Amino acid sequence: MKFLKLDRSVMRNFGMIEKNRVITVKTNVLSIIINLYRNKAPNILSLVVFGINDSSCSELIAGNVYRKQVDYPKIFKLRLINKPYIIYKTLQASLLKRLLKILADNNKEDELTFLIFNGSISPDNIFDSIKTNHRRVYIENGFFPNTLQIDCRGVNAANSLPREAGYYLNQPNYGAQDLPTKVQVRKLKLSYPFTPLPDDYIFFPFQIPSDQQIRVHSRWIKTMDDFMNLIISFAAKYPDKNFVIKEHPSFKQSIAGKYPPRKNILFANGNSTEELIKNARLVITLNSTVGIEALLFGKPVITLADACYNVDGLVRHANNIKKLNEFIMDEGWLPDERLRIQFLGYIWNKYLFHGYFNNLPSDTLLKIENIVKL
């Protein structure tokens, strides 16, 4: 079996393990055009002219355009910058879609598998627009250090983890020795001071505002501003409760000073996420992996978006304000202990791939083959 991937830097080492088995496709426009020529694509000039205005690619690049506008608002909201970027990404997507279809047609379906990073971000999301039965494997960060999600269905909320409690309860019994012992340590892009915290608080881990986890899988909270306004409304409603926020360490812009201060809302950007989880009474998240980390410490978790750990008895899922209010007021609820152990034991021992983008085992491709054949 051979594998085909794009030249995304994070996926580089997949092409270094067994070079003769992995085809890496360069994704800059010039390289795509050269590759089309080498593969005898007809009417390349027409493909370029058409590709600049290929409306079928609008949705494919929408997430990338949105990310740029959120991450670099002063630059990418300028028409002088934004318009050429959209034209380039549209052309790239259109030509790459044509090239990948040619490469797929040149290889039998049972002899070539696509290795796709995430799957919801361009250019890798172009794979799903190609009408072919070639197998697809989606790859993304795992939930714990030195792990990956490698899944034939998707990653994060789109992955293949069952959402039924019974599935995990019917697995072989796991114990404390079968669980991970460490959580992710995310490097801060900005420096923040340590914030002293009250004894009792609800913890709200923020996500990167442009995260596809939010754009694709969050139905009623679409932005961190939506999330913040929700917290403000509950802080006003319950002045006796403390609400602690930590913004995502990878995001360079803070909204901490954007809203009027309230005594019972605290930003703890300089505090350890692990300690914030351990000392919280409750963790409320959209669908962050912090929710899974909170389960590791036995904390009650409320999710507001689609998440792969939305399992009844494991977490509580609130899809509206009324439900969220009900769950916040139910202070005695805890995750079912056996289900918690079984779920964490399953994802650690059965689901997650042990290795990372910069530290792949030598038998990685063999393990991916076995995943594909399941």
C-alpha cells in the first residue's frame, strides 16, 4: 500500500519513515501547475483562468480566510490584502482538486490511501471534495502528550469514538494503572502574571477563536465573544459564584480588557491549566480537549458544542441557555466513576496512537495500514 499526503510541514515526518511508500504533493500554485503538466493534464492554461474564479472552491477556503481575518484582523480585513489572498487560495484549491483527482485515477483504490491532516482546513479538506473511493485517514493532535488521533472517519468531534456509554462499559475493565498520567502543557504566546483564585469557582477554558472545532462543530456559540457574553450573563445572574477564564495559550490576542470588569469574573491566563482544572468545582467548555483532561481528574464537565466525549453519564451537554442554567445549579452531579475510567482507559489504550508528528515510531505506516483494514 502507498500513501499520498500534502506538503504541510506538520506532516513532514510521515514522508520520512518509508520514502518509497509516501507520495508528497507540493501545494504552492507553481508546483501544482508543473505537476499537472507532468501528469499530462489537458488545457492547463484554461484550468488556471477558470481556477481564479472557481466558485465551487468558496466553501473549501472559507475556513482559512476566516482564520486569517480572526488571527490577523488589522491585515486581512484590508481589501488590498484579503482579495488577493482569496484569489490565490481559490486558484490553489481548484488546481489542487484537479491534480489530486488525476493522481487518484492513476492509482488503484486498494493500493493508495490519503493521509489527511485534520480534514476541515484547506488544502487538506480538498481530499473530501474528490469523488473517489480511495481510503482516507485523518490525523490530528491526540488528547494527551505524545499522542495522535489517526482515524478513518475524522478527528475531534467527527472521529469514530462511540457516543454510547454501553460501548465503554462492555470493554475489558480498566484500572487507574491503565490511564494517562499527564496532560498537555501548552506554551504561552504571551506572558501573563499568576492570578490568585478563590476557593470555589467554575472554570471556562477558551479555545482559539478561529478553531475549526468551533466553526464546524459549535452550533450556538460561534465565537469567543459569544462565550464571553454568556459568562457575563451568568456572572450577573449569580453574583455569589466565581467564573474563571483562561484564554488559549496559542492565541496572541486577549479579550481580557475588552469587557467591563466584574468582581466574580477572573482571567487566569498565567496559571497552569492543570491546576485550574484540579481546583475547579466545574469545567464548562465548548469542545476543547481540556474537557477530557478534566475527566482525568474526576471533574464534572459541561460541553456546549459537539464533542467526541459527549457521552451520557460521562459529561453533560447543554445545547441552550436553559439547559446550561439547569446543569450549573445541579452542584451534586459527578460523572459515573466506572464509565469515566472505562472511557479514559479505552481512548488511552485502544484509540489513541502513541507517537507524535516529530516523534513517529518506525512502524507507523504499518499501524496505519492495520487501522485502514479494520
